[in-house]
Amino acid sequence: MKILVIGQGGREHTLVWKLAQSQLVEKIYCAPGNAGIAQIAESIPMPDRFTDLADWAASENIALTVVGPEAPLVEGIVDVFRERGLKAFGPDKRAARLEASKDFAKQLMVQNDIPTAKHQTFTDVEAAMAYIEDYNAPVFVKANGLAAGKGVIPGRTFKEALQAVTTILVDKAFGDAGDSVVIEEELIGEEASFTVLTDGTYCLPFVTSQDHKMSHDGDTGKNTGGMGAYSPAPVITPELHNDVMQRIVYPTVNGMADIGRPFKGVLYVGLMITDAGPKVVEFNCRFGDPEAQVLFPRLKSDLAPLLIACIDETLEQYAADVQWHDAAAACVVMASGGYPDPYETGEVITGLEDADAIEGVTVFHAGTKQDGANIVTAGGRVLGVTAVAGGLHDAIQQAYQGVSAIHFDKAHARSDIGYRALEKL
Ligand code: AMP
Ligand code: GLY
């Protein structure tokens, strides 16, 4: 079969890499892709209109379209493909609301007794400020809509919280995404990412993973899309795993079905493991990035039939046969100096082949592009240097060997990816 993958980041390179190993897959296209993806798939431009892409997919007999990022899902790309009779993996527009609106997600959780931080939603500045004053404890202030992972501002002090409300509701730093603001209590604990495939009824959990969102060592600096990840995440014990499935995952998927918004695709649950048990920090409607880079290398089974089974509502038939490598994986992101603030692009990258030659190492591209004979930087997160080994310690060490082999001007990587997990081993 022919497959189309949509997106251009490290997650999409990993998806293409994994799907290319499938016996069922004869050709992969990627819109728009990056320099690494172009080595294994044919890049096509991403048209402005989903209908144009669907027309192209129909004319090319694309059997499966896999949507990587949240934005096209939230804008309804799956609906457009489905209307054409094409299979596209991911939630439709109504179901993607789970990520598109934090207030919607909160209401779903409240209605279904899903553990999460206490919250209130405001459109009015004065009312939001009065609530913060009254609440008198650290909060998180969040733009309600999609803000590319940047719309969450900690308000650890009263002043910080007020400033965050002003930034979102008055200064409109995140545009329409900040038409309303969700203010929630600060949750204390360790974070973990929980990834589930679902066909709207049956839920298939992936192995566990954990990312590092902050830009600098010791989880300091600024919030980013993710500076590295590892799998498994030892913080998720088997008991916790069960708890998350029963108290969070199934109530969410069932709750969406109950309100006529059946959710098919990836449910990514950002968790905080608190003293009172796991609580939901956020839902995403797509694979995590860079979590995907440590999940797919551990998946032994063919991914293509699993994604199709989510669309066809036959996931349960496949679930028992899904196999994982009994190994650990680590991914270290190499970013452009300055990211997540403004950074330069166009820096020549060297050493990619040397890194790929290291045992267990695969370099997934994010912001890269081909420039004549060179591969150059073209984004904030540039590469996800990933290693698979018998244990987490070795996987992390090998990923860092890969990082040492690669050079570009002003490259920045954290030096402590996986430190929390290593403390637990
Ligand atoms: P989000 O985009 O909602 O995942 O938030 C980004 C990051 O902010 C999360 O990964 C957490 O590290 C942090 N965060 C968000 N909400 C809370 C909360 N209620 N308590 C503690 N940390 C939070
Ligand atoms: N790594 C976090 C995310 O994909 O949202």
C-alpha cells in the first residue's frame, strides 16, 4: 500500500522510519517532510487546502494518511479525507477539541470524574484577577486554545499570575487562542507521558515514556516542545499503569463517545504523578514529540495495521499480538542556539553519518533541510539523536555519543536527559 504522512518534525521522521519497515508498505509520501524524511520518503508540498491534498491522495490511491501534528487535526483534515472515502489516522475535528480547547477538556474531566487540577475558566480580566487574589496560592495560567506548546505560564507568585493573565487576555500574546484563560492549581509531583491508541472504544496502551520540557539542565530555563525523552518511564509502575487506564484513559474515551464525539487516534495524556495519584495535566490528540522518537524504535510489531485498525474500529483484534522490544530508548534533542527564543537557521550540519553508524543510534531529523550538497538547520529543534540499548543507562550514553559526533554552529542539547529515571534504577 501507499502511505501519506503529514508533518515535518522529528515525530514524523520517526513515523516514516517505522512505517517504511512494514512489509505492507510499498511507498511513503510526506507533506512537506524534512531532509531526513526525504531520504526514505518522497516529499510533496503541503497545499493550502485540505481538499487539494485529499484529491491528490485519491488520485494516487493512498491507502492510509497519517496526520502527525495537532493543527491539521483540529482544523478538520480527517473529516475532509473521510468525506472522500479515504482513510486518515487521527481524531476528526469534533474529537480533536480535546486538545484544541483546554476548557472543553476540563469539562469532560469534571463530568467523568477524571482526576485533574482544580480550575476555573475566564474571559473577563477582572474576574480572573479576583480569582487569583482569592485563591492565594501558586497557579498555572493557560491560554484556552492551541498555542504551539507555549500558552502555559506558571504563576508561582501573585504578581506572576496577574502578569500571565494580562499577557494572554489583554496583550493577546497567543492571539485567538487566548480569548479565554484557564487558571488551575499547581500540581506537585513527577510528570510522565501516557500514549494510547484507540478506535473510539478499545484502548491499546503503548509502553511508557517521559520527556523533558525545559530548555536547560536540571529542568530549568524555558518551556519548549521537548528537549529529550526516554522509554520506559520507571515512575509508571504496573499499579499506576492500571490506575491510569481505569481512572483516566477509559473514562476519557467513553466520555467522548457519550457526548457524540468518538475519539479515534492517539490519545496522549500528560500526567502528573502526585501523592494523591495520577492527575491529568493535558490531553493531546497526536503522538508526543520527542516521545514518538523513543516509542516507535521499541515497537516490534508492524505499525501500519494498528493505525488502520483504529480507523476501522477493529483494534481489539490486533491488540493481543502487539509486541515490544524489551529494551530502553533515549532521545536527545539538538536544538538551534537560543531556542525557544528566536534563533538562526541555515547552519551546516556535519557528522550525521558518523552518528548513525554508532551501534543502536538513529538520528531523526526535525528542523532540517537540504541545501545543495549540505543538510542545514531549518528550525528550533533540529535533530533527535536516539539510541536503543538493553538498559536506559546504555541508551542514554549511546545517544550522547551520537550527539558528540554531530556539529552545527550554536547547537544546544541538554546534558542530563533521563536523569530522574537513572536515579530510580
Ligand atoms: P501543558 O502544555 O498543559 O502540558 O503544560 C506545559 C507544562 O507546564 C507541563 O508539562 C507541566 O510541566 C507544566 N504544567 C502545566 N499545568 C500544570 C499544573 N497544573 N501543575 C504543575 N505543572 C503544570
Ligand atoms: N513532548 C510534548 C508534546 O509532544 O506535547
